[in-house]
Amino acid sequence: MNIKVQTIPVEKLVVAVSSRALFDLDESHAIFEKEGVEAYCSYQIEHEEIPLQPGVAFSLVKKLLALNARTPENPRVEVILLSRNSADTGLRIFNSIQHHGLAISRAAFTRGESTHPYISSFGAHLFLSAEPEDVRKALDAGFAAATILPSDTASAGTRNPAQLRIAFDGDAVLFSDESERIYKQDGLGAFENNEVKSAKQPLPGGPFKEFLGMLHKIQLDYPADTSPIRTALITARAAPAHERVIRTLRAWNIRIDEALFLGGMEKSKFLQAFGADIFFDDQQKHCESARQHVATGHVPHGVANE
């Protein structure tokens, strides 16, 4: 007698991405800004059989979806399209998705309205968009979200084609901004004194804690030395403020593969050395230098963005 073994579904990492983050829509967006929505709609319909070129988040999305090939019986990742296009103009987006072989089947087209209300409906853990307004609303609602910045990432993913590498800043991204507020208000000395005093008190989580946790859950399916995901914390902190970070991650029971405590050094060279597919930071100055080398998401959260 043949007994069919039923596979138990696993929790999926759900990533929502906007059409302008996924594809290069600069040309058509310029038409929208100069000539208005009707000219934009006409242009997209006239060109709907012409595939769009990859955008800044394309390589990241492709690597995320590639994780499913390792466990086809239990896909671990789903990517959702959230677009301000109408369904009519969005046909070019779906044609481009099909052309590039991306396994994206669910979408919301809002015809100019903010897409952020649908993040919760789809159960997304991360939202990537080129619209800062939508990103801020998503963060205010408690979701991990980042504004994808313009970047020349043509070579992204070539250094580690079989591994997804994601780098995070610490304060106001993985952790809350409570310590950064002390630094901003009272200076480095007060910040370090507070971190030494609170070294064994875990930091509260920031907007990207849950997203990192979901990556960690997928990592647990693989031996550490063959994991298809590698993460890094790249922070301006240095000793003695390092201990609280290490103890916080330990308390969360979440793994970070690499931790770089730079003491204020410029981050872009370290992101290149790590081979990041994307980097998330709350401070615009760090994002501006990083985006010259890697795909970068600005997280407009915390005291640095008030």
C-alpha cells in the first residue's frame, strides 16, 4: 500500500515591490511628470509589448525567487507587485515580468493611489518602493520598508550569483532609535556611557527586526556553510557600544553572519567587500555613498529623519 506523505506548509517570506523599483521606468515616468497621466497611459499602452529593463531591485527579487528552486515542494518566498499604475497600464509590467521569467502572480494596481494599505492584506514582511511617501506610510504602520534609490547595479549579484547577501545598518533599522537619540542630543560620550550601562539590556526592535527574523528562519533550513542567504550588520558603532548589539541579537535568537563595527568609517568599501545585493540604512548620507556601489534602500525612520 502506497502512503502519500503530506508536506506541511511553511511560513513564507513575503516581499512587496513597486513597479518602479522592479523595472526601469525612468523614461515613462518622465513623460508622466512632463505631460501628465493621459500621455503616460498612452505611452505605456503603445509600448506594452516592449519589455522593460531591470530596475534597481530586480537582481534582489530574482535571487529571492531563486530560493524557491531549492525547495519547490515548499516555496519559502513570495514576491508581490504593488503598483500605482492602473490595470490597463500595468499590462506592460506583467508582460515584462513574464518576459524576464519572474514567478510573480499576485499584484495590486491602485491607479495613482498609495499602495501601502495592501501591504498588510498580502501579509508582506518587506516593502520596496521608489515612492518615499508610500514608504513612510508603511513604516508608520509598522512594516519594514525602504525607498529604493537610483543606482547603477548592472553588476549586482555577479560576485555571489548563488547566494543572496543583505546588509543592514543597526540603529533605527534593525534596532530602535532610542540610543541614536542619545547620541544626537548629548554626543558620543553620553551615547557610549549609556550603551555600557545598558550592555545586558536588549535593544528594542526596529522596523527591520521581523524581516531579519524571517531570513533567519530560512537560513535554519541549511547548514551554515552552505546557506543561500548571508546577512551582515554594518554599523557606525564601535567598542564599547558593540556589546549591547551582540547581546541583543543573542536575546532575539537571530543570527547575523557578519558584524562590522566601523566607528564612523565610510561604509561603501565594506559593502563592496561583503558583496551586498542590497543595503538598508536610515541616514541619507550613508545611502548616498552606498548607492554608488550597491543597491540601496533608504529607511526614513527614526531621529535622523525627523
